[in-house]
Amino acid sequence: MATPTPNPEAGGPSAASRELRREVERRRTFAIISHPDAGKTTLTEKLLLFGGALREAGAVRAQKAARHATSDWLELEKQRGISVSSSVLHFDYQGYRVNILDTPGHRDFSEDTYRTLMAADSAVMLIDAAKGVEPQTRKLFEVCRMRQIPIFTFVNKFDRYGRDPLELMDEIEKVLGIDAIPANWPIGAGNGFRGVYDRLDRRALLFSGGDHGTTRPKQVEVAGEPEDIRDALGETADEILGSLELLDGAGAAVDVERVRAGEQTPMFFGSALSNYGVLPFLERFLEMSESPGARESTNGAVDPVTSSFSGFVFKIQANMDPDHRDRLAFVRVCSGRFEKGMSVRHARTQKTLRLANSTLLMGKDRTEMAEAFAGDVIGLFDPGLFRIGDTLCADGEFHYPGIPSFPPEFFMRVDVAGAPKRKALSKGIEQLAQEGAIQLFQEEPGAGSAAMILGAMGPLQFEVMTHRLEREYGVQLRLAKLHFTAARWVGSGFNPTAFRYSETTKLVYDRDDRPVLLFANPWALESAGRLHPDLELLTVAGG
Ligand code: G4P
């Protein structure tokens, strides 16, 4: 099999190739996964603030508000006080270029988050110290697991009385099935949360000030084994010593290689609100996480430095700017140097495209970008050509694996044939499905758009869709609820005529004509497995 064409720049150790390597090596691209309310917005904001990308706390919220004010369909976000869209944020810190792939907070839009995780090199799992592992954390964790990306855990809200750290550690191990190893340990809790003991560098970091706002807290370092620095550990010294001894005795040591392999998650404690523990976490994260690595393609692994430009579309968002009614494809750069105006192959259609309009995304703001490297995300104006999962490459003919689909849990039927403005309606639905705003199913393979079944992760997704079809396409969407609650793709051995259907099970086909079984309840799903022991029921398709 041919390998992707080497980047001519990287042929020898020229200044350009050295620069390319330097640029890739300093990049860290991650997503934060959490259950709503665990503090993702607050942590993101503090990271941006300390990274110098924001001047004031509250700016991310303000930006969300500004986006609400200028956006059309995102009006719904404002009405509901939820976040349904996602963006990309970046900042430079201690020589690193940090790219945060922001994700929607609301559970109903989790498919967007799943797709974004395909573009991330690692994930930060944020846990509320009082609540531990919550349902949404668990789902998102499973997607990270599937990709085997490193997961770093930040236990937030330690300025409140939460659960015992050992208990949280145990819960992560039991519920998520990954080794959780504290990289640091909280000193005090609630009002008395004063710092962390850094288990890796054997030192206490004591915080003061920081006033829950924009200023960095003062950080005093007291080096030494815990028993030698009892005074620094304060009145809870005995308790901390006991826990740390327990951890050391049990051989609970952070192993960077295991972290990078996704087998172990290092735990950090802190409070995003009071800024305590945020920087020690960030610095350790930057040190332990890796720069963008080689990605598998149909032509083997594509090296981020020695291969020429390539990337894939992981997200499409339309009408981010209502003044322009544009559609933006988010491309994760995987290799080489992206340069504005360059020509690339669009692998699916084999077309050559000139990427004249590229934009660097920073929240709601966009700036023209001249170049980008592996790990970066660029926004390309999309004339309707791109689909989620599409590969772009400067040389060669290869594809990155597509972005998988995850099973929806809510289903609606649309009667397109009987609806007014039939053409506009099916075009609108088709385009929104292309964008990944909804999943589309049909009762027969290749049945066209006469009768469609729409699948979503949650009811709000239908609401956004109805709203957008009205605003953007001038059509009314009338939906009839279906009683199904689960979907599974089936393995290649599936025989549609031999399958025993019932009231609670239905066969449909996805946009790629793959058969999908819909189930009304968990019992129907379970009984299908029982009646057809050889049937493969898959929770992920494609990718
Ligand atoms: P999310 O994006 O994960 O949904 O969470 P977000 O940051 O919006 O935080 C949810 C709530 O938790 C917010 O309170 C926020 O201030 C609070 N919070 C975040 N981090 C910490 C922390 O470290 N300690 C404490 N005590 N609280 C934290 P809210 O009352 O819902 O909103 P607001 O009035 O503070 O804006």
C-alpha cells in the first residue's frame, strides 16, 4: 500500500521542517468532558484567563451571551439558558499552543460532543467533588475509551464540602473501569481548602488570594515528604499523611506511559471558581499529555510532521453568523502545514479545492488565518460540499476513518410527501442531517425522502431542528412521535427476512443504507439478543 506523500519540506532538516516539528510538538488539543454544572464553563474560562486569552472572568459567559444576541437559531439557547453549539478556543502558555475543543453543555446535543472527541488528542474529565461520576460523564468517558485517548481527571469544587477523595478515586475505578491515581492530594476542604500536595514532585502548594476572579492565587511551595512538612499541611496533616501513606503503600503511582495509553487517569483536585489548583493542573497536563501523533488512514499512519497537509471535517455548523447565512466546516489538521489559498483534494468526491477562505476560530470570533499545523482546527466556508468525516489532503489519495454515528434515543416520523413545500422541506432536512444536527432513517433502503424517521439524542434536538427549518428554510416541520427509545446497528450476518419482529422492534435504514433496529424499550432489545444469539447489535456505526 502506498504511504501518504512525504512533505517535501520535511525531506531534510531544513529550517522550515524544523519549524514545522517545533509547531507540532508545542500543540496540545483536548476537549473537556463533564456532566452539566460540574464547572466546564468556569474551568475553560480560568484556563483562557491564565493563558492570557481573556482579560476578565465572565468573558466566556459574556461571549455566550453575545453569541445569543447575534445568532438566529441560537436564540433558542438564550431562551432556554442552554448551550447547544460548540466552538474552538486556543491560547499560548509557557511555549505551548493549547487548543480547547469546546462542546455543548446540554445532554441532548451529546452527539456533537462525541464527534468533537474524535478530533481531540486527549480529554479532561471534570468531576464535581460532591457528585462524583454522573451519567453524562460516564457516556462521554466511554467515547474517549473507544478512541483510547488519554483522560485527565480534574475534581472540581473542592472549596465546598464534597466527597472523600479516596471514595471518588474508588468510584472512578469501579464505575468507569480505569485506574485513577491522584497526581496531587487536596489539603483541607470546603472553606479550609488551602492547597494540594503534589505527589510527583513531593511538595505542598499552598494557595491564598485569587479572590474567585481574575487574579492568579498566590502560590507558596513547601518541598518535602509529607511527614517532614506537617506544619504546611495544617490541622488536617494526620488525615492527609494517612491517605498519602495508603496511596504510596498501595503502589498507586502515576505512570505517564499508562496515562498516554489511556489505561490510567491522573487525578487533580481544585476549585475552578476560586482558581485554586487550576494552574498546577494545567502545567502537569501540558507536561504529561502528548503533542499530535500519527493518525491512521487508509494508507497507513500519517505522520503529523513528515506528511504534507491533511485533515478531516469533524463538525459542520450553519448560520453561526446570521448576517451571512454561512456554513462552516470545522477541520482538524492532522499533518503538514496548512496555508491559506492552498489546493487540496477532497477525498470523497476526488475534487480539487482551493482553500481561499479559511478562518481561525476563537469562540464566536473568527480571524483569517494564514497557516495552521497538526492539532489546530480551521474553519472552512462550506458551499454545501462537506460532510462530517470528509478527508482533505494536499497530496496522495487517502481517507481518515469516518466519524462514527452513535445511537439516538428519540424518534419522530415526518410525512414529507403530505407536507406543503415538500421540496424545501426535504432539502432542509437533508442538509441538517448532513450537518449532523439530526440522524435520518428510512423504512426501505434508498427510499428517498417520502417518509423519514428522524433520530435524536434528546427532544431539544428536534426543537432546534423545527426552529431552524422555519427560520432558514421557511418550512414547517410536523413531527409524529414514535415510541422507540433505542437503536442498534446490526452486524453483517443480519438477515432481515429471518428476524422475528414485534410491535416493539422495527427495522429501518440509515443514510448509508445500513440496517438499524429500533427498540421500544430495554426488554425488546434484550429479547432480540436472546432470540437471535448470533445477532451483533452495535452501539457505534462507521468510523
Ligand atoms: P458547566 O459549564 O459544566 O455547566 O458549569 P459552569 O461552569 O456553568 O458551573 C456551574 C455552576 O457551578 C456555576 O454556578 C458555577 O459558578 C459553579 N462552579 C463552577 N466551578 C466551581 C467551583 O470550583 N466551586 C464552586 N463552589 N462552584 C463552582 P451557578 O450558580 O449555576 O452559576 P453562576 O451564578 O455562578 O454563574
